[in-house]
Amino acid sequence: MNSKKDSARIIVQGILKEIEERSAAEKPDPDITSGFQAYLRKIQDSVSLDCSRSIPQKYFPRIREILGEEIIEVLDPGKLGSLVFKNRNRIHQVHKKLATFTELYRHAHKVAHDSLDQVSRLRHVIQEMVESQIAHVQEVEIFEQRMLRSQLLVDIMLEPFEDGIRRIIGFLGAKQFDVYLFDDDRFLTNELKTDGKVFTYNKQQEDAPDLPEAVSAPTFQEVQETIYEIPLIVEGKQIGHYRICRQIKDDFDRERWIQDVAFITPVAARIIEANHNRLHAMKVYTDDLTQLYNKRKLNEQMGRLFKQFKTGQKKLFVAMIDIDKFKIFNDTHGHPVGDDVLKQTALLIRDGVPYAYRYGGEEFCAVFYGLEKQEVIDAMENLRKRIETTPFTIADQEHHITISAGIAEFETSMNAVMDAIDLADQALYVSKEDGRNRCTYYDDVKGRRAMENSRLLQKYTLLEEEVERLRQVVAGKKAAKSR
């Protein structure tokens, strides 16, 4: 607090010095000077008028007070003797000048005394103002520091998680920052660990040492470095704790640092919890291998899009995508190579369509909302050609794959999302039948599928009739044998 006050005093004194320098550079007000001189002339005229015939008695005590008793004795008529009669007029003029001088002196003395009183009062006022300004500047500095600290909290909340954690580590001067969160079984897992520069996320391994115990109250240790553990609490619920390590320096203010930790911890707890929830949501809705959204996310998003589509404002399409002969590729080159192909294919699909999902195995799904039929077909054809011409380099070896796709449009008569997905699957099957490495639009083959279904129905009917004929033949043989 003293250092802040000293800083504020230096600022105010600098301002005061600048004001004094500007004031000293200003020329005196001529009206004040002329007024003073006019008043002196007025005094002279008044004394001259009083002493025109003789010197009034009131001036002698004033002369004695200012000039001393010797002047009065020298000019005493009784001591001058015969000189008085010869130089009476000159002595009168001397007394007159002395009276004028004493009156001028008395006035100047009064003005000087009043000025000194005024200067003293002004100095007192200035000192009071200086102290007031020092307190004001100190309050402003404290307010600015609070504003900066509040801005820090806002920045931490708005920045990406890693950047926010970096700001916290820098604010606390941490050497190491470990976060331990409760998992679903109420054990602690090490979710984040950083040396202040690099962030890595770690899962607790099965063969790892015993998990740390939960910290329910702040604990402090000091040897060659400071280790501080403090609970992370959000809305009254403890979500875990974190451990801060920092080196001890000569200027380390332990109490101030603990205050800083207490200041930043509530925000740290909230962003850590938010990030934990975000990661958990990503695990629930994201495919681990390809990092595309999974089938669960597809069902949720398609449900929302389907509701919007039912309002009739925009069109909705779905495409089912399958890597051609992937099982043979996997068996030939091995699952690790197959996994890399899946990951690289997923990146191309994600870049080529608005919404991309891994449906399962080597099958993917693409969703188009608000586009026209030809735009969807063009996008899928561009994706197919790009995958066909893209070399997949894995372990210094190039591999080439193709995809087949089926596209279907949602219709207002449909009752569920799966209705369109089933149609897209049928179109995908046609792409496979027709030689693979192609995209098929369901409407272009639904007549063909209807004919195939009709032929199948006829074959089924004939088969049923043949079965019935054979059943009757068997029944007849049994009846003849029983006779």
C-alpha cells in the first residue's frame, strides 16, 4: 500500500511542479500593479493634505515606532534651538516626508502581512488538495488494477481453453499445473498436465500408480518450491482439485500469491469443467478413429433437419457412401493400413460435403440441406473423382481406392429419417451391382428396382406354386402307401 501511495505522490507532485512552472512563466497582472501604485499615491496625497499646515500628533508615534526614538529627538524643536526659527519650513518638510514614508511603509507592511497569510492559507489548501489528489490517484490506480484483473477473467472465459489456461499459468507464475477431476466412479483422473508451455491430455492407465486422494481444503507446502493444492468447486459442488508448483524467489509474497490463487480459482474451475464436458460430449458423438461425427450424432442432427424439412422451406438429401472392396484391402494390407485409409478418406469426405458422418465400418453418410438435386449430385461426383485420383501414402507406399454412393431425397410423405436412408442404401446397392466407383440417384433406378421386385415376386409366386405341387405329391404318396 505504501508503494502505491508513493507512486501516486510522485504523479501528483509532477503535476504540481508543472503547474508552478507554468505559473512562474506567466507575466504579472498589470491591473494589480497599477492598482497598488494608485493606492500609494492616494496615501501620499492624504498625508500631504494632513500636513499642509502642521504635522498632526498621530504621525509622531508611528514615526517613532518605525524609525526609532532617535529621529524624534534629532528633530525636537526644543533641542534645535535657534535653528528652528531659521529652518522651520525645512523641518516641516522633513516631518512631512517622514510621515508619508511611515504611512507608505505601514500600508506595504500590511499588504505583505496579508499576502503572507494568504500564501500560508493557499499552501495549506494546496497541501490538502495534493493529499486529496494523491488519494484520488491511488483510488484510480486501484480501480484500474481491478479493471485489468476483471478483464483478465473475461478474457480467460472467452478465449479457447488452452489459451485461457496459459493466461492462468502466467498470472500465477506457475512452473507446473496439474488438474485432477472426479470421474463417474468418484475416483480422480489426471485430465491435464502442463509445464507451462505444452498441454497434453492423459488417460489414467490401468498399470499406473495409485490415484491421488481428493483434496477438500487448500494445502500449502514450501521447501525449495511452493506447492499449493486447492479444490475446484462449481456451484457448490467439488469437481476435483488442482496443484500449482512455482519456484520461490526472494521477492515472493506468499500471502499476496495465495490471494491471487483464490481470485483466479473460481474461473479456472468453470473453464476446466466446461472443457471436460466438451471433451466428454466429443467422445459421445465423435468416432474415435476418423474424428467424424458418429451415427448417434447423425440421428440427432437429422432429427432436427427433418423437422425443418417438414415445414417445406428447403430440400433435404442423404447420401450413403461405401469404400469399394475394403474387406479385401484390409485382409491384403492389414488393419493398421486400413485404419489409415479410413482416416484419410474421412478427411476428404468432410471437406467435400456439408455434413459428414461415419455410419459404421467402411460406410459413411453425407447430408445436404438447402441444396438442389443437381448440386447434390455434382458434389458427390466431385467427391468420388477426388477420392479416385488421390494417392493414399502409408508407410512410403501408395494405395488407391474408390467409393460407391447412393443418393436419396427426403419426401414430405416420409414419416421417419430412416425412410430416406433406406432409399439411399438401395441406390448404393445398385452402384455396387453396376460395377462400383459410381454415384446413383434413387429416382433414376426406382423403376428398375420396381421391375426387379416384380420379377422377384413372380419367382417367389412360382416357387410357392412348385412347393405346393410338391407338397401335394408327397401327400398323395403317403396316402397310397397307407392303403
